[in-house]
Amino acid sequence: MITPTQIPNSLKPDINCLKGRVILVTGANGTLGRVAALVFAAQGATVVLHGRSANKLDTLYDEIETTGGAEPAILALDFLNATEADHKGIADTIYATFKRLDGIFHAAAHLAPLTPLALQDNASWQAHHSVNFMAPIALTRACLPMLKRAPSGAVVFLSETHAVSNQAFWGAFAVTKSALHQTAAIWNEELEHESTLRMRVLIPGPVASRCRSLTHPGELSSALPAAGSLAATFLLLMSADTRLPPATLYGVM
């Protein structure tokens, strides 16, 4: 088992650590994506909210504005059927609007009910592969010119505990998430001498979320840490904080 680097509990992000930055949050209508978008906006970032449906992001948009954050933007795209041109379109729109992108927080995910590998057909594998692996890679690649120009840019991929610890029934979800680990590590090697951009993978551990309720239907959400407990970790990984231990894979486990 690969052991992720732990972020010390004593390490707290600076106030307004994302001031002036533009951050894209995919899956912003999900539990963890929403937490990330709100905390990034609260710490000074202009947040680009991605989701499958623009209408579902309106409430989050209004909440960010109401709490004093910079006016966010909304970009809708269904990763399940997205093409390379669609991902490039997002990058082009961000550039046309802001002329910069300082980071991406990849929270979008596809998770089907847990089943044995023998029952996970090609369509299920394709859906997991498209959303959990190809979309974040393709979108990051499309945005790479902007990210490489950003001072201390960061890309954060959300992973999952079972991507480093094998367990029955997690199949396509665990496999596609684990592929991100190698991809991010390779990308960091390639970027080391040409940019300050860093790729980071986070395993958030058990928290109360919609995905968790799908995989653990009998579990009381009140017995788990709230998703908001990850806010400081999200900020540290997305910021230029030099106190952060140098690593590709981080864990809150």
C-alpha cells in the first residue's frame, strides 16, 4: 500500500492566501466541490464553477456573491460525453474572460453502486474512465499554458482511499482514481524544470457526502466528519504555501 503524505494539523493557511487568483472547480455542485468553491472564494479567489447543469450552480453562485466573494463564473459541461474540443472550449472561455488561470480543483466524479468486477460491464468502465480519469487529464492539458504561466499554480485531483488500498467491489472507481496518482507524479517530473506548477492528489478520507451515502447506505452521516472539515486542507493544496510538505499524494486518513 502506498502511504500518502500527511499534512500536519498545526499547518494553517494564511488569510486571503488565494487573493487575486482564478481557480476552476469541477463538480462544484457536489459536496466536496461546493466546500472547495466556497472556501476558495472566501480566501480571495475568483472561482469558475463547473457542473453538468448550469442551473444547478445558480444557488452556489448566489451564495458566493452574498458572502462577499468575487463574482464567480459558471461553465457547464457533461464530462461523460465531452470531447477534446469541449475541454479546449472551457480553457478558451476562461482565457477570454480572465486572461489567466492559477489552479484547478478536480472534484467531479462518476460513482456507480458498488458491484463485483464480474458485473461491471464495458459501459460502466467507460463512464468511470471518461469522468474520473480522461476528463481531468484532458481539461488540465487544455489549460496547461495558462497554468504554467501562473505564479505557483496548482492542480488538485481528488482521489479515494480505495485507490491505494484494494478492496472488493470498488472496481472501476478505484482503478480510475488510482491512475491519477501515476499521471500526476509523471507530470510533476516533466514540469520540474520548466514551471512552478505542481500537480497534487488528495485522498480526503471518510467525510459526510453524497458519494459516501451511496457507498455506505447504512452509515449515519452524523458519525462522520463534516465535509467542511477539509476546508483548510483544500486551501493549503491550492495555495503557494511553501510550508506544505513536498509530495504528489496527500492524505487525510
